[in-house]
Amino acid sequence: MSAAENDNYTVEDLFSLSGKTALVTGGSSGLGLIMAKGLLQNGVRVIIASRSKEKCNMALSELEKYGECVAIAADVTDSADRKALVSKIEKEFGRLSILINNAGANWGAKLEDYPDAGFAKVMDTNLNAVFSLTRDLVPLLEKAASADDPARVINIGSMDGIHVPIVQRVPTFAYSASKAALHHLTRSLAVDLARRQITVNAIAPGFFESRMTDYVFENFKQDIEDDCPLHRVGKPEEMVGIVAYLASRAGAYTNGTVIPVDGGTSISKGRRSWTD
Ligand SMILES: NC(=O)c1ccc[n+]([C@@H]2O[C@H](COP(=O)([O-])OP(=O)(O)OC[C@H]3O[C@@H](n4cnc5c(N)ncnc54)[C@H](OP(=O)(O)O)[C@@H]3O)[C@@H](O)[C@H]2O)c1
């Protein structure tokens, strides 16, 4: 073993995030807020960004209790906002260890009623903005990156980019297409950015409680549980856990993957009489 190798395999060391810096887009609510909180609790300095200044400030007042956090109102689909966001991160941190592309949108409608504008909005938020923001942040990610500890891009995809969602009854054409494309964008960025010591992975969550899932939880919670081999929805710590893995020494060699965190929903046909 060379002197540079670290043979401390304790969970504390292997999964340590201490001293890192992170941007969580859409960090003002739902999964983004949970991931931001988890990072802060583990010694990461965090910037959250979302469109609404009010939501940003509300989230900030909760997150500040856990560590050093900054909230910036920015629309990731707007190039001027992205530019301002990148320069604020440069000013605050000088570099960026972890980029979590989490901001997302959905649109549900029957095929004949599905508007072009709705389709475009979802693609713009869930796919195009991820590409543009990641590209623009490469110089700051590179500054935090090394062969032993690469910078990390973590894209929040969805199990709906793996299978065709039906539980909510209303089709979400753009959402599943955008998430499937995001999973593949993850792979092509991973190949391209590896030479700059930046890894790129995606998490494909199943159902977690959030504003985005309010309606479906209220109306179809039982179906969601029936459709999942574990017969339940996800818990906040299960998002934080996968982020800690991907962002730490433990996950440094994991690159270009899409990791479902969905209780097995995307690979099963749900509960059947013979599985009980
Ligand atoms: N919850 C689930 O079960 C689930 C499952 C699979 C995947 N996901 C994915 O997880 C991510 C987070 O979703 P969520 O469930 O936590 O939903 P959510 O509570 O609605 O959060 C979405 C976040 O994104 C922000 N946002 C939306 N558009 C934005 C834009 N153009 N620019 C900047 N920020 C924007 C929102 O804040 P503002 O309104 O202030 O902009 C909000 O903070 C999404 O990518 C979603 O597709 C969620």
C-alpha cells in the first residue's frame, strides 16, 4: 500500500463529507431541502437556489441551524440567472465540490390536451438547464477536484425515466422523457468530465413526500404502496444516504451510473397475490 492510500475504512472516514462545498438547485423545498439539510449536518457548506426569494428565505431560516448555508433566488432555466448564480458561488466558495441538479418540474395532461408550452417547460427545467448549469460550473468544480477526491455532479432523475408511470392516472409525457434523457445525459457527461476528475451520477428516486407528489399522495397512496415491492414510500434519510455515498470517498469510483432509490418499484410489476 502506498503512503498516499488511506486504509481507514470506518464509516465515519469513508463517508466523510467534511469541508466540502455544495450547490443544491431546488433546495428550498422537498427533496432538495432534505439533501441540503443532510449535507449541512455533515459539515458541508451549502448554497441552495430556487426561483422564489420567499421560499429561499424560509428554507434558509430552517437550514442555518445546521451549518453554513447561503440561499440565492435563481431560475435555472434563465441564462442571466445562471450566470449570476455561478459568479455568486465563485465569490462565496471559490470552488465547488458537489453540484446537485435537483430543481424539477412536472406537467400532467391527456395526450390531446397536452400543451407544447408545458412540454417545453418540463424539458427546459429537468434537462436543458441541467446541461447548461453543469457546463457553466465545470471551472469551479475542476478547482475542487483531484484524482483522489473528484468533484461530484449528482443529477436527480426519477424512476419515471426508467418505467412508464401510471399510478397518477394522468399521463406525464414530458416528465418521463426528460428524466430518461437526463439519465443518458448523466452517462455522456460522466465520460466527458472524467478526464477533469469530475464524476457524474444520477439518483432515480421513487415516491417521496413533497409538494410535487402532494396530489398523488392524497389520492393514490395505497396504489403507490401496492406498486412497490417494499409496500411503502421513501424516507428522507434514504435520499441523504445515497447522496452521502456518491459525494464521499466511498463513491469516488462510481461514475456514470443511475441508481434507483425506489424500493424496487421500477423493476417490478408491483404486488401480486403470489408475492405475499
Ligand atoms: N418527490 C418525489 O417523489 C420525486 C420522485 C422522483 C424524482 N423527483 C425529483 O426530485 C426533484 C425535486 O422534486 P420534489 O419532489 O422535491 O419537488 P418540489 O418540492 O416541488 O421541489 C422542486 C424544487 O425545485 C425548485 N424549482 C422548480 N423550478 C425551478 C427553476 N426553474 N429554477 C430553480 N428552481 C426551480 C422549486 O422552487 P421554486 O418554486 O422556488 O423555484 C423547488 O425548490 C425533482 O427533480 C423531481 O423530478 C421527486
